Amino acid sequence: MTEWDNFEDHLRASLRRVEAPAGLQERILHAARLRRLRRQLWLRAAAVLLLVISAAAYGVFWRLQVRARQAEQARRQLELAIQITNRRLSQVEQQLSSIGVKTIRFEEVSQ
Amino acid sequence: MKRLWVIWPATALALLAQAIDFSVLDKLAGKAKESAVVNLGPEQLSLVAGLGGKGGAEKLGDLAKELRAVQVRSFEYDAPGMYDMELVRSFRDKVKASGEWTSVVSVKEKDGFTEILVKKGTQGKPGGLLIVAAEPKEVSVVHVEGLFDLSALRGLGVLPGVPSLGAGPKKEAAPSPAPKSGKQE
């Protein structure tokens, strides 16, 4: 047997058709599917997180807006109350002034 | 007075226990051509206190910090006799009868009356202020609760040329317990 014959045998053996192990195709497809699912899961998680953060931010913003509106409404009411109070006090002051009373000390009734 | 304020915040009814029952006065709103209704509790006042700002807004915030409740009913009518003045009188009498309030000014006129009552407080400040004013075509009831400096309230809406009515150091006329005008009740 020549060296050349050995080479041919080796080559033939190397090029002979070898059957893939059973289930290899399924395993490869399964792994690829898993990778794709994992990537989709991350994308969905990121989208949900973004949605939650956006909703929370909007919630905080909305709450602040509501509180600002309530504060503004309360401020207007307080100003109105002060206006009415001062108008009434001024009327009484004028009445008292007309009889010579200039100052009333409310400490008299404080403790 | 062009404003028409009928503000009924849901939280208004959550005023402190010290708040006076104004429900009887709400009956007066029926025939009023203009009405001003204010209900401010601790929550709303704390919102005002937190608004911040400068000048008048800052003073308003400082005042709001000291207040616990503000209630106002002010009704204006087209003609005299359109509301039951006796109802206002009985409201005032009921408040006076509670013993918490001291009348400091009581003015009676032929067709109305004005009464200023002060609640006992501490630190030289009144604990509350109640104004009941009834005129033929207008009725106003103001209730301010809290340990506040009256001059701060006046400083926010002082009218020029009007003598002061407040907690001042000088004592030119000290009604004890109640100063009475020439037309007293």
C-alpha cells in the first residue's frame, strides 16, 4: 500500500457522509427560538417599564396640576374672604370713628 | 359686586370641629341676586400657605399658615326684606350662647345690625373672629378660625384713611367686655 493509497483512504473517510445526531435540528431551532423570545421579552419589558414610568410621570404632573388649581382656587377664596372681612371691619370702624373710638384692642379678650 | 361665587368644594365640609354650622345661613342664598360663599379648611389653607410668592402673596401665605378655617356667607338682594333677618339674629345668638365667643363690637341700626365677636386666644392674639352684619339688602357672615394677628389680615386689604381696628399696643378705647356704639343693642 502506497502512501498515496493511504491518503485516498483518509480522504474518503473524511468526506463520507455523516448523519447529524438525532434532534440536532430541533435543538438548533429551539435555541434560535429561545434567543428570539428572550429578545422580545426584553423589548416588551422595556416598553412596559417605559409605559409605567410615563404613566407615573404623568400622574405626578397631573396631581401637581390639580393641587396648583386647588391652591389657586383656595387663594382666590381667601382673598375674597379678606376683602369681605375688611369691608365689614371698615364699615364698623367708620361707625366707631364717628363716636370717637379709634382703636379696639382685641388683647382684652385674649389670654 | 359682579362676582358670583358659589363654590362648594367637597372637602369644605371637612372643616374642623371648631367650625360654626353655617348651614342655617345657606337658606338665605335662595333669593340673593349675588352671593359669595367661601369654605376653606386646613387642607385648602395649607395649599395657599405653600404657594409662596413675594409681597402680598407672601403675606397671604403667612396668614394662611396661622388660620385653621375660613367661612364666609355674603348675600346681596334686590330689595329690602328679601331675607329673614331674624334667622341671622338667631344664628348670632346661638354662637354667643356657646360661651366661646366674646362680643367686642355691637352696632344696632334701625334696619340692621353688626356684631364683631372674638374667640379667646393665646399669645395676645384672638383665636377666632366672627363678623355678623345684616343690612336691609345685604347680609354678611365671616368666620375666621385660628391664632392669627388681626393686623396681618388688615394689612392685606387696608383702606386708606380708616382708623385702625386691631391688636395694637396703644389703648385709646378698650371695650370691656364689649364696646358699644351710640346705637347699641
